Amino acid sequence: MVHDLINVMKAMVSMHKKLNDLAIDKQNTVKKGDIKALERVMKEEAPIVQQLRKLENTRMHLIDRWQDEKGLVKEAVTMDQLLPLFPEKERTELEDWSVKLIEEMIRLKEQNDLNEQLLEDSLRFVNVTLDSMRPQNTYNNYSGTGPSGDEDDFRPGDNSLFDSKA
């Protein structure tokens, strides 16, 4: 059973590496502004995330089963707390894969934070661009409503006193 846990940890590291590669692809597509490529990357991510969820459930099930076999209490226990209870050979290998998994998860979090910032900056740029393209009413005094919200006598398109023929 410990070997099953090691295999699950290996698979989780592999899946996180794939997500990290896709996160870098996502960064490049955001920089280029390539929406189609961004959609493709996001579609590629979905099954990997789903597989990771399954692997995490399997990992938790294996640890629960191992704790049952050893007669251990199942309170919120971390891998660091469990590692000393494994045989020496498996402990070392589990420790190595646990460290690799944590490193990949940290790398993914950092890349996702960067991508989030890039997307926010892109949205901000789009909003500024859209705002600059909207017509601005520079003559607020002639907006058609007075300070009380009532309609003024002046309506755009009406002939004013200054539109008389000479």
C-alpha cells in the first residue's frame, strides 16, 4: 500500500508539472492577446485539474486506509506528521516525492498569481481604451437637465436665438 501512495504522489507531481507548463503557455498567450490560444490552454487544463482531484482523493483514501491498518487516530494529520511512522526506505522516497509535489505546487501558485496580474492589467488596459473611445460630454452645463433634474428650455436640435438667418 505504501508503494501505491508513492505512485499517487509521483502522478500528482507529473500532473502539476503539466499544469505548470500550461500556466507558462497561458502567460505567453495573454502577453500576445491571443484569445483563441488562451481558450485552448484552458480547455487543456480542465482534464488535468480533474485528474488531480481524483489523485488527491485516492491519496487521502490510501492514507486513511494506512492509518486504519496501523490503528492511528484520523485527525487532521499532515504528511510531515505521518512520515516518521513509515519504514525507513519508503519514508525517504515519500519524503522526496512530497517535497517535489510541494515545490511544483508553489511554482504553480506563483505562475498563476503572475497570470492573474497580467489578466487584470490587460482588462484595465481594455477598459481605459474603451473609455477613451466613448464620446465625452464636455459641456455639462448644457446637458438638458438643470441642477434640480428638470429639463432646461434648451434641447439639442432646437433652433436657438443665435440660429436666426442673417
